Amino acid sequence: MRSIRRFMLLTLLLLLSLSAMITVFWTYLHSSHEVEEVFDASLVQNAKVLHGQVIAYRQRAALQELQRSVSLERLDQAPDDDDYHSGNANDPGHPYEYQVGFQAGSLDGELWVSTPPDFPVVERVEPGFMTVGEGDNRWRLYTLRNPELGIWVRSGHRMAVRDELTGQIAAKLLLPIVVVLPGLLLLLSLGIRRGLAPLETIRQSLASRRSDDLQPLPSERLPSELVPVVGSMNDLFARVASTLDRERRFTADAAHELRTPLAALRIHLEKLRLPETQSADLMCSIDRMERVVTQLLMLARIEPQRGKVPLKPLNLSQRCCSLVAELYPKALERGLSIEFEEGADLQVAGDETLLDILLRNLIENAIRYTCAEDVIRVRLSRESDRACIEVIDHGRGIAEADRQKVLERFYREGRQSVEGAGLGLSIVVLIVELHNGELRLEETPGGGLTVRVLLPGI
Amino acid sequence: MDLLLIEDDELLGRGIREALSQDYRVEWFRDGRQGLAALLDLAPDLAVLDLGLPGMDGLEVLREARQKGIETPILILTARDGIEDRIEGLDRGADDYLLKPFSLAELEARLRALYRRARGRSDDKLQYRDLEIDTRQRQVTLDGAPLILSRREYELLMRLIDARGQVMTRRKLEEHLYGLNEELESNALEVHIHNLRKKIGRDLIHTVRGVGYMMDRD
């Protein structure tokens, strides 16, 4: 996944390294050029001084003396750089002595003076600069030619000396960058994290909210780049919320509006006092419409309460008992009976109206889908720290594969032969969710459906 | 018996009027204000009041009528089943309420119950299946033969008959018989029911396992 933080960090790191490298390279080039100039100038000067010396020592004997003095053995124990710097100025030698040297000779081909021993010998005497040799033995030479006196002088030093100097300059330039870069990287990372903090805050507040929470995001103290983003999101939330709200109100209004004509329909039909055979189907249809209307109203009432139902302690045993009492006559009409098995006096945290709707839905479903002369059992028990309501029927049950689908709104599975709107269980699901409970559909041993609702107890 | 119907829906109003006209003289008003005036002037025996009305809201009609001292039993019809609405209606002096849509039988039963309650049972002779009950004398006869019931057995029987068609929970019955404060043996109610059944016949009282008892509708 792409991360802004990682992207910014990498880009900055690359740019920084690149600019550091360019700086170092450029400084290196520039300083090595300057170093060469200085070195070359010193070669020229050395050659000139030597030239003067050679003219002064023109006699053969004097020239031999000169060669002898420059060829003096160095100390056996050559002092190293540090000793030299620490001021052993009286020492007759220096480790760098072999790095520089000079030659002088006649244009006839006679070599008078040459030091150090491995100073390159170049037969051709051409005035000016030249570079000869290979590897460690590369030398930079400057030749001065005096045809009037028939002499030439040549000063030189090993290229390694200048390379070392320019290398050191570059290394010293590079060092602070290498040392500072990790620290810089850390600071950059902190800075970017800090800069992106408002994004992280928004991410967290979005991640922690419920999927149906449409409250606007807090928009104060936001960086200016995020204000329009959060603004649009809040607009969207508001639009969705108002659409949902309108939809719910419409459902509720429509259901309310339907109740009066339904009541009229029923009264007019009953007033006719038709024989059972003629009125049964009509009554059945009216019953079904009434139930759909009631359930739509329930849904419309429950849904806006999501996440904000105050749960109060209530006596579940009492609610179950009075619901069974209320619905018993309905069961009796269908030739069924209901038994209530109260395991214990159970308290749960819940909303009375909603739990009544839940129990009513479960028991009515059981009544609807059970054949005559059966017993529906409503059982209350404690399951570790939760209250367990079971509504057990011996009806047709629901195939295992269909159980999930049954919970979805309006799904009706193969049960159409008996009237039902399929809303009942989805209402139950909603209410169970609101109570942080759990709903399980199981098979009753011997056939039928057992609905098991687990609610957190107190 | 005079019944005042205040209902703005043409179809429902006509249905109710026609259905009830066998037992009641029905006066029907479609507007809240007129309905209130009729309630004050006609002093009917019963009133059926819809909540959603033009002119004047049903709850408003109810409140004003009660303020003016009208004691006519009023049954409220409502399309809203919110508990709050119900409580508000009863607080303002409704005697009963019925949620739309309702069955004719339910409406008739409620109206009968309202009327009986309003009149008191003092002069009533009550008939339930083969039982005849003289509520003033507290005399119960089965097929003409007088039965001797204890005070609690009589109370129990009357409570069950009053609520016929509905299940009375054990809790409610115990409260009715003993009040809230009395300590009682856990099977006291069973003993009374058992004795009552021996006297009036086994089949009249159904046991609802784990819940309570009920008697069938007539």
C-alpha cells in the first residue's frame, strides 16, 4: 500500500543524498584543480631555483658535491608524519622526501643530479609539464631548458601526493554529511509524522466509529489542506443522514397512513358476517398486511435508535412471562399452546419496549410456523454470565444453508405457504445488536427451529 | 345506548357506525371541535375517539372534555403504537385504547367492558357458560345448583372471568388475592385453583405452564 509518509521520506532522502553528492563532487573537482595549480606552480618554482643552483655549481666537482648532498641516506628509522609535525625539525629526512625530486643535466645527454633514486628518467628534454609513469610511480614533471648554457633542470613529484591531498579534502567534506544524514533522516521522519498527524487523527476517528454513525467529523484546528476534505466528508455524512432520515420517516408515515384504511377494511369485512369459508382468505390477507405494516413501523422506530438506546436493568423473566401470557390466546386460536420455563429470575440491561418487540416477534413466528396441537416452549436460562432466551418450536425448521439468509430483511425462504412478511427475524437481529447480544438459529432435536438469544446479564 | 363516534376517516367511520348500530344508537362526528361539543351536549353513554383529527387533535378533545367534568367512558383509537402515546392518552383520561387496525369483536368487547365498568357491577347477573353469578350477592350457581366458594375462590373466579380470553399471570393473580405485601406459600394459588376446579368443573380454567391461568372467551 502507498504511504505518504514513506513516499515523502524516501523522496527527501534521495534529494538530500543527491545534492550532497553533487556538492562533494563539485568541491572535489574544484579543489583538485586548485591543488594542481598550486602543485604545478611549486614545481615551476623548484625548477627555477634548481636552475639557479645548477648554474652556480657549473663545475663538475661542485655538481658531484650537490648530488652527494641530496643523496644522503635517510635515517634508518624514518619518522612518520606525526613526529614530523610534532617538530623534529633537526631530522635530516622526511618520509615525503621520496615523493618529490629533481634532476639536472646537460643537453648533451649527461645527467648531473638526480634524486630520489626512482625519479623517472626521460630522454627527451622538452620544456613544460608532463606526466609519466604508471600506478604508484606516476610522476608530474616540469622541465626547464636552457639552450644557451646547454643545461636542463626538471622538478617533479609523485601524483600520489596530490591524489592523497584531494582525496583527503573530499573525504573531509563527505564525513559531516555521512554523520549528519541519519540524524537528519530521523528529524525528517519526526517532522513528517508530526505534519501528517491531523490525517492520522481523522483516520482514527473514522476507524473507531460505527458503520451507521453519521455524525460529522470534528473540523476545528485542521490544517488548511484538510479543511475542504473534511468539509466534503461532513457534507456527505449530512446528505446520507438526511436521506436515511427521510426514508425512515416515509416508512413510518406510510405505515401509519395504511393503518386506518386497513382498520376500515377489516370492520367492513367483519360487518358482513360472511361464513368462515368465504371470509377466511380475505381475513388472512388483511392479517398479513397488518403485520407488514406493524413490522415496518417497528423497523422505522428501531433503526434511528441504533447506538443510542439507553439500556436499563430489567427483569427478563417478568417480560417473558407477560409476553407469553399476552400471546397465549393467539396460540390457542391455532390449537397450539405455549409453555414458559423460567430457569431463574434473570436481570438484563435492556430496553423494555425493544425486548418486548423481540420476544413478540420470536413467539409469533413460532406460532405461525408450527402445526396445530404442538407446544411451543419459551425457555429462560443462565449461560455463564449471559441470559439465554430460547424459543423452541417443532415446525418445519429452517435448513442450515438458509439460516443466514432468513435473517436478511424480506427474505422468506420456502415458508410462503403460511403468511409472513419475513421482516420479523431481521427486526430481531436489529434488537439483538442493539443489546450487544447474540442470535443463533438452531435445529430443535426431532425437527423444528430453536431460536436462541443471548443477552449480556447484570 | 348512546355512543358518540368521533372519527374523520369516512370509510372507517361508516364501518364502525354500521357495525355498532345493532347494539348502540351511534352519533358520528368527523371533526374534533364538533365532537367535543357533542360530547358536552349529548352526554352519551360511551364515546369512541380517534386521535388524528382535523380541527382539534383527539388528545386535546379528551383533555378538554375531562376538564369540563365529562365522565363518559372514552375509548381511544390510534394508529400509533408508541408506548409514550398510549401513556399520554391514559394520563389524559382515556379509559381504554385500541390500536388500529382492530377486529370488530375486540371493539365490541372493549366497549362492553367499558360500559360495565362505568356502570359498576352492582345490579349485574353474570353468565359464563353454565355458571351464573350474582355479583351483588356473591352467589355462584352451576346449572342452577348453588356452589359454596371461599372468598378467595370467588375473587379468583371473578378475576379470571373478567379477563376471559386473556392469560392472567400467577403474579397478577397473587397480587389480586393477597396484595403485594403478604408472604404466601409458594403453592397457595395452585391450591385455590385446584379447589375451584373441583367445584366449577375441570375444563373451565386452562393452565398456561410457567405463566398462569386463563378462561376461554364466552
